[in-house]
Amino acid sequence: MSPGSKQPLPSRDEPPAAEDLEIIEPLCSVFRRKLKSEGLKYTPERAHILDSVIRFDGIFEVERLIEELRKGPLRVSKATVYRTIRLLQEAGIIQRVLFDQEQSHYQLVYGSKPSDLLIRVDTRQIIPIDVPELVAIRAALCERLGLEAKGHRFQVFAIGR
Amino acid sequence: MSPGSKQPLPSRDEPPAAEDLEIIEPLCSVFRRKLKSEGLKYTPERAHILDSVIRFDGIFEVERLIEELRKGPLRVSKATVYRTIRLLQEAGIIQRVLFDQEQSHYQLVYGSKPSDLLIRVDTRQIIPIDVPELVAIRAALCERLGLEAKGHRFQVFAIGR
DNA sequence: CTTGGTGCAAACATTTTGCAGCACA
DNA sequence: TGTGCTGCAAAATGTTTGCACCAAG
């Protein structure tokens, strides 16, 4: 059910790898800026949630996020998780990704990282992919219809060979 | 909320257009064959639901489908609608399509009609599009990963200009 | 004090299920 | 007479909301 079928997350105690630092710092700042700009606070609960989201470093379901949070020392309620997820979306840090017949999944969006996905239907593994051609394709399509493309979603379903 | 924001459906009383006949007949047969193959029955309720689905000829939400059904003389319960939708999916007649923050939508799939979509986020109109290049793109992607593409989903979000 | 944040439980919306009765072979 | 089908209402699921209390400026 979950992406990658429950592979262990990097532990909270390990020092983050160098490439993670590049990610964690800006994201954290983005979130704080967003909160500050609306007179909201960067609380321990919100920090904890963002931290977990980052450690997923990919796609997660709320249920699994809550499960992870429960392992930490700080108890965070479901309500707060959902409220924070909304804030993270508004801040452009995560975005919703939908698959069939399941609960919502969310995906970290670092700046303009690719949001195209390859889903292995046999293993349920989800692999982010980058398909730069899509930008031209969608622009051409919209051009023809007198519209302006604002985004897209591309998911490929595949099986091992 | 609904695709195309509640444009009227073709009435049940109008004779179907020629191109609709080409669609209705095979779909009906496909469904009957599927049912028969499992020892299930083609009941008036199921026929009525398939009929309404066909008249939508595109994308619909369950709520709207139920609303349409209520206008007919035959009362069909929500439970039966959901049960029939599952059968129609199994028969490959419709498929689920998900958008953000809404209830499930379903889409007629006549054989191999395109399932790529352009969604006008300003008017919420949904326009089916055909992007043949995607087949090659997804094949190339999977080739590189040693996988086999089995399908894809492509949705473009756009606004008027 | 005032503002915002939290947890809890209740509310909600959508979809699924259990069950009693119905219809047809 | 058994099998499947239906409607209804209850249950289940995922998400949101109302509320009382807490915390920081």
C-alpha cells in the first residue's frame, strides 16, 4: 500500500547527509517565512511534522506520517497533522498526489523538482522521474486551444521485466 | 465541482446519434458478456446505470450520476450504483480518474480511447485529449529502467487566456 | 489579556457492507 | 428452492471542525 512498502526511514538520530542539508535548510526557512507572513507560529509540532516529511524524502500517506510521528517523543494529534499538511501545501513544500483507490498521498516538492512519477504496480514502488518534454507538449496542446498551461501530472504505470 | 459544470445531458428520449450507436452497442455487449461470464444478471438497474453512464459520455462523479438516475422512472439505490460501478470498472468500461480535493470521478473508456485529460482550473471543465507521443515517452523511460510500461495518466492543468 | 495552537471527540462526506425480502430460473 | 439482486440502514474510512484549555508575547 505504501510507497516502497515500508522501507525503513533514515533515523532521526543520524546526522543528515550533505545533500539533505541543502534541502532541509531552505525548506525550513520557506515554511517559517510562510508562517510568519501570516502571523502564525513555527511550533515544535509543526517543526516535528516538517522534519518527518523531509525524512520521507519522497511520497507519503498521512497514516504513515502519523505512525512515524508517534515514534518520536512529541505526541502530535491527527488534527494537527492534517492542519499542518494544509499549511505545507500552501507553502508549496508538499503537493498532493493521487493514485487509485487509496487515501491521499503527498509529495515533497523542493523548488521545482520533477513531480512526474513512475509507479511499479507489482512492487508498489514509486520512482520520481523527470520528463522535460512534457512542458513543450502541454504548451503546444494549450496553444491549440487558446489556453495557458499551469501544470500537469504524469504518472507511468509499469511492471518489472 | 462537476466536469463541465452541469451542462444538460442528452435526454433519454432523443434517439441516439449515429456515432452514439456505435458506442452503445458494443459497450452494452461487453457488459452483458462480463456479467454472464460470472453468472451475474443484466438487470434493469444495471442497464439503467450503464445507459446513464453512456449519456454522460465523458467524465462523471457518482453523486451526479445518482442525481441523473433519480430523474428516471426506475429508483436505484446508492448501494447498487456503487456496486455497478465496480462491475463496470472490472469490465473495462469505465475507469477511475482522480483530481485534487474532490470525490472520485469515473471516465468512459471505449476500447482504447484516450484517457489523457486537460482540466481547466478556472471553469473546472474537463477536456479529453490525445497525446500519442506519451506512449513512446513512457516506453523509453521504462526501457532505461528495465521495466515494462503498462499504462499512464496524463493530466494538464490550464486556464483560459 | 489577546492571539494563536493543541488535543480530543464529534461531525462530515464518501464508499462499503450486512441483512431481510424479492424475482426469476 | 436456490441464486443472485435490491434497498435500506449501519459501518467503515479518511478528513475536517468545534471547543475547551494552554502558551507566549
